[in-house]
Amino acid sequence: MKVFKSWWKRGYGLTLLSILMLSVFLFPIYWMLATSVRPVPEILAYPPQIFPSRIDWTSWERIFNTPAIPRYFLNSAIVGLGTTLLSLALATPAAYALAHLAFRGKPLLVLIGLSSLMFPAIMVATPLFVIFSRLGLTDSHLGLILANTALALPFVMVVLRPFFLTLPSQLAEAAKIDGCGEWGAFLRVMLPLATPAIATASIFTFLFGWNDLVFALSLTSSDAYRPVTAGLWRFVDPNAMPQWGQIMAFSTLAMLPPLIVFLMAQRHVISGLTAGGIKQ
């Protein structure tokens, strides 16, 4: 017991606990990678083997030889970037207005925005499909962008509004005295100061658009507009055994773009999330 206390005081125990927790989170990723390079008989073997007996690149070769794979990634990039730009364009001025402008019904709007975060995508998928079908927006990039934006807007507002609350309203008032209007004060003074929060919101919104599956399945029916998440269903045949090796290889590829984006912007994400936590 004394040895354990000594280790804990020196930080060894906390380090060991951190390694154990990290292993729990990383094991599914390892299993995905290992399954993508296993021979097919080992994938279905019981009991499962932790390490593959040999490396088999057959699943990866089939993935790279599938013509629709690059199109899936292009569609996901278009939807992710489009959702990010449209969400920021609409939510940023709305968050600023909810933080610094006085108007009737503002508390109700904040409550509605927070409450809408509880609605899952599957709840609005059918109504959106009916509406978009009549408007001719199914099987299109625009339809996916609008659908994802509808769910991403409340989140972006929730992230940005607390940050705008931390910015002194005197800055906008001083800009107005110098000749700026309401939009000028917002665009020239307040918006540049909110760059960390905007960067955080843009990253999470891009990931939201990239990872969407419900709208991708309900609003697309052809490979020309199908994103990565819906493209995974290509390898699931209801009349045959799922191609687990190819599914895991494709999943590994689909994980790389958002992982790279998150790692490159990790510093901005942390600073943006903590910057707005002073005043709510």
C-alpha cells in the first residue's frame, strides 16, 4: 500500500491510469486496422486473434480499385465545407445578436436554440425528405448541405454566443461612434475578435457534415452524390456475408481526413472551447 501511495504521489499511478484509459479508446481503432489486413478466414475465426498471423492487403487493393471511392470522398468534402460555410454565415450574426442586441423574445429564442439540440437527425429526416422531394433537392449536394445546416445551426450558436458575451459591448459602441453601423461594428471589430470560437465551431461543423449518415442515406440514391458514410453500405450485401475486410479498410480511409483536420486544429479547438466559458 505504501508503495502504491509513493507511486501515485510521483505521478506513476496517474500515468498508468491514463495509459489504461487511452488503451480502451484506441483498441477499436487498432481492431479496425488489424481487421483490414487480416486474411478472410481469420476475420471470422472464433475465438478471435488479437494479432493477425500475416498481413493480407487484398481488402485494400479492392478498395483502391473501386471507381466510386474518390467520388465518395469528394462528395463528403463538398457537404462538409458547404455545411460549415452556410452554418457560420447564418449562426455567427445570430449569436452576436443574441449576445449584445436587446430585442423582445430573445430569451425564448435562446431557449428554442438550446432545445433544438435534443432533436436527433432521424426525427427530421422524413419531413425533410418529403419537402426536398417536392423541391427537387434530393440526390444533390445542396440538399445534403441544407439538411446538415438545419441541425448544425443551433450547435454553432451555442458555441459562439458565450464567446460574444465575453467581448465588451463598449467595443461595438466605440465603433459606432467612429461612424460604423451595426453591421460595420460586427464585421470590423467583433468578428475578428471571435476568431478562436469561429475556428472551433467550423471544425466541429465540418466533422458533423462529414460524419452524417441519416441524411446521406435518406436523401441520396446514386454514387454521384453519395458521401463516404453512405458509401460504406456498398460493401454490405443483405443476401451475403458482409465484406468486413473492405469495410474496415474503407472505414480507416474515411477516418483519416477528419482526424488530420482535428489534429492540425487541436490548439484552436481547445482555446475556442475554453474562451467562452467565463460568462454565460
